[in-house]
Amino acid sequence: MTWYQTLTLLEILFGAIFFALYVGYLLRVRRVALFFKQKPYGVWFKFLLRHLYLLLLIIAILGPSFGAMKKEIRTIGKDLYIAVDLSESMNATDVQPSRLEKAKHVTQRLVSNFNSDRIGLMVFSDEAYIQSPLTFDQNALQLYTQTLRTSLLPHSGTNYAPVLQLALDKLRQTSNTPEEEQKARVLVLISDGEDFGSDVQHLAGQLRDENIRVYTLGIGTTDGSPIPAGNTFKTDSEGQQVLSQLKPEPLVQLSELTGGAYFEVNDRVSEVSKLISAINKIEGELRESKTIDVTANKYVYPLALALFLILLDILITVKLIRI
């Protein structure tokens, strides 16, 4: 037998106080009975009855557990990488306060919604890097997300090939055993879709073959916005303002090639909830299954018996003095 709770000093103290007060009550009853030349045998019946149900109440509080049984525990979860575009176009403000700030907010929301999954953070422009490896540490992920800014990477445009290759390499490393191959592995790519890059179709096919789904989230508007550059805006070689527009087509194509889906955040609509719902639908894939020994808390039996004895105590009266 095991116990859910342990006997603490507080329970011992209250038990001792109850016992001391009851002994004082018995001595007083005995004095009165002897004064009237009576023998108060009935009081001992009450003494035993009340201490018995007090003991049963303490046992019920401690939670006696017995009756060992086998139970299968199934851990359902995912390995999820979030890749955030840090190209210079993410500074555009057609989505307030900026595309990047909105992307950071979305990332933090995803982290908080998938707290039972391992999540990693990637950053990319025409290169890709791991900002945080797969972890359950939400606080660390939130901190890494807050530090994201476009100046972390060179500003030479957007290329999806490096980040897809990096995600493929990292998520392959998590499937070394047959059990782990059943994990759901997901890449969420957040970008404004500026450029498709080379070799993307080939990498998308490899991701699909590895059962790694890519969900893409386009941030921005098709009307576009100039790109801030200090106190002015970015210009081209002819001195014209560069207008950055959301280009959803490459993001839609990438998600379709890998069995994922495309979602969008603009100045009117946010489909982050739909993205979360879509990822939740693949939670049925098994991460781990194991059998453990469990016991059941049987507190109800001593509690029921104690309540019965309390009722018996109320109904039974004892005559201490007969005249």
C-alpha cells in the first residue's frame, strides 16, 4: 500500500489536541459520576467510537492507495520548427507595427499554444541559422523571439532553399528509431514571399518523402509598402522607392508540395487561429507509448465508514447518571 499524502506535524498536532481535550472531558465526567456514586461505563463506548472515526478520517485524508494495475500511457506530440524571415522587406509597415513585429507576435502565440510539443526557432534570409534548437522551454523561446531583428542577417533577399535544407537536416536527426519516426514533424515558415529561390521544388519533395509538413504564413499586403531605411525609405539604383508587396504564390506552392497549407496575415485578416487548428489536427500521431504501474486512491472507503460511525455517534445516546 502507498499513500498520496504524508502525515505532517499539523495532523499530529491536531490529533494530540483532540486527544488531550477528550481526556479532560472524560476526567470531568468521571468526577461527576463518582460524586453521584455512578459508574460511567458508557462513556468509554463513545470514547472508542469517536477516536475510531477520527482515525478513519485521517486515513482518508492521507489517501491509501492499493490495487496495482497496468496502464498504457500514450504521449502525443510534435517536433515543430518555426522559421522567421529576417530579410529587409520584413521591416515594411503595411501590417502594423511592422511585418517582423507581427511575425514575432505570431511566433510567441504558436509557442504558447503548443506547450506540450518540442519547438525550435530558425531565422533566414538568403542564409538560414538555428536560433533555438528543439526544446520544451517556453521561456527561452519567448526570449529568443523577442530578440529577432532584420539586422541579424545580411540583407541580400529571401531564399527558401537554405532554410528548407536546414529544417530537413535537423528534423531528420529526430527520427533515429522506429518509435521516433512516428513523431509528427512540422515546419512553420513565416515570410512575405518575396522570392522562391533555387532548388526549392527538389527540397520540398524531400520534405514530403520524410513526412515533414510545411505550413506557410504570409505576412503583408498585396498593395505593399515602402521599406524603412533609417529616417527614409529604401530606393533602387534609379533612386525610386522600393515597394515591397506580399507574394503569396511561392508560399502556397511550397505548402502544397509538402502536404501543408498556406495562411495569411494582412491589415484586415489574421488566419493564425486557422494555422493553429490545422497543426492541431495532426496531433494524433504517436510520439511514445509505454506501460506503467498505477494505483488507485481508495480514500472513499475509510471516509464512508467514518461518516457512518459519526451518524451512529449522533443517534446513540449514553446515560451517565441514573437517578
